[in-house]
Amino acid sequence: TSPHAKFADEAYYIGESAASESYLNKEKIISLALKIKADAIHPGYGFFSENESFISEVESAGITFIGPSSKSVRMMGSKTAARQLMQEHNVPIVPGTTSPIDNLFEGLDIADKIGYPILLKASAGGGGKGMRKVESKEEFASALEATKREALKSFADDAVYIEKYIENPK
């Protein structure tokens, strides 16, 4: 009953409301696209818009992916890998980690060194999902858990990294 489904020429059910049973089920999406002879898949934002594995499978199925190529996403889709690549080529990056944080204590130590406020960000994130601004050490543990849960739910990957939150960047 959503407006976008009502106004579409065709709409197909791909699963229950939980993202893991619908929008994160790449096998269902690709097999439906093949069944209905779709020319292309547009991923919207989040979910599979920056998922190299999904894009590669779409390309292999002979379907056009509307968005970046799997090669581009392989190089830049992981925010931590992208940060590492930029650092290797002396491109300035916002202070923070270039790999996911392993545990709460490592994260707290890094946040203390960078200085609050910081951002916790999903490495596989996109579309503004999997991000939390953390103002203080007291907020860190709960924010980390919430960010990891959202990242896992939205991207099937709970890797989280830290960046300095830039106040009023313009």
C-alpha cells in the first residue's frame, strides 16, 4: 500500500518486513529480476547500494546495476578501506581509524586520543545509516552497541570505525 508501490507499473513481494528477509536477501532479489526479465536493478540507498558482492552477482547475472561498478565499490565501498587507500596516496582524511575497532576499550582509547565529539560509523555503511555522534566517554559504550546492531541489520556487517566529528565544517 506504499505510494511508490501503488504508482509502479509492477510491484513484487520479496519477503517479510525485516530487512534480512527481504531487502538484504540478494538471492531473492536477483532470482526475481531474472524471472521477470528485468533489464536493471536500482538499489536505492543503503542496503545493497554499496555492496560489492551483490553488485558483482548482479553483473554476473547479466543485469545492469544502476550505480557504481563492483570494482569501484571494492576499492571504495568499505569506508575503512577507502580511508586506507586515501592515506596511502597522501590524501588528507578526517582524523580517526583506518580499520574497524576491535573492542570497547580500544574504541574508548582512540576516542580519548582524538577528542570528543566523535562519530561511530559503519564501515559498510551508506545512506546515512550506521552513524552515531558521541559527545562523551559516558555515551560511548551504548552508542557503539547501537551502531554495531544497526550496521549488522542494515549491511550484514557490524564493523565500526571512529572519525572525529567536525562541528560546523563549512
